[in-house]
Amino acid sequence: MSRSKTLLPALVALLFATTLQAQSPQSFQWSASVTITPSLNCSVTRNLDYGTHFATEGNLLSSASNYAELMCTTDPGNAFNVSFVLPSSLTRVGGGGSVPISYGVFSARLFDGAASESQFDPSTGITGYVSGSGTLALSLGRDVRGDTDDAVTVHLAGAPTGSYSGFITVTLAIQ
């Protein structure tokens, strides 16, 4: 047998052994991530509607049956911030006048579904954390005591006849 025939298998074995020894194990990492955003679903369930009145009736107060309400669901534990844009008057439809509207210092209420209700001044808003089931009921003018501190008041004295309207804006931010 020739020397090349015996040398060739040895050379091939050495080449494979060197190649296998030259490869070292490598590790890789994959990242896994998720972002959870707070859920918020709201609907207006009541609007302030004072009905038809005479200017001579003076001041009209919201009541336990006439108030604005917003019902919301979100995740328990979320932080919230409630703020309002409160018009100082309702404008006559078609132009030509306005009637003043004012807000009692405790005319806003927040019920968080955990048997906890907070009354607050709508001009300052409120912050907190959602507890209970994640249900929020936000109302404005739900006057259960019959006083101006809880009420939203429309001042009719001296106003010309006509229909008056305006928008009260509430912002509910969830974090």
C-alpha cells in the first residue's frame, strides 16, 4: 500500500477533528415584551335639562333627578385625573343673549364602585386611584340636599325669552 493511501484517511480525520474543535458553543437571547395600556369606556347617561321656565322664576337649581352623569369602566388600580371646562353662561340659540350658570363647590361627585363617593369642586377637579370593580360614575349637579353647594344653578332673572344651551366639558384621564 502506498503511503498516500494511509496518509489520506489520517489527514481527513485530523481535518475533521480540528474543525470540530475550532467550533465553540454560542448562546443567543431573544427579548419578550408587552405593553399594557389602560382601558377606558365611557358613555353620557344624563344631561342637564332644566325644561321650560319664566325669567321671573329667578334661579334654577339642578336636583337629585336633573343632573349630568358619565358612566365609565376601566381597570381597577389605575390612576385617574378628572378636570372640567365650565362655561360661565348658556348662550341663546340664534344669538342675542346669554344666561349665567354657576357651579357649587361640591357639585361634582365621583363614585368608584367600591361604596366610596367623593364630592369635589368641579373648578379644581380630582385625582385618585380606581378601586372596586373599575366602575366610575361621575356626576355634576346631583343635588341631594337642595342647596347651592351641591347644585349647578342657571340664573334666569332679566333674560329675554328663547332657548339657551352650552357645553360643559369633562376630561377623564386614566394612567
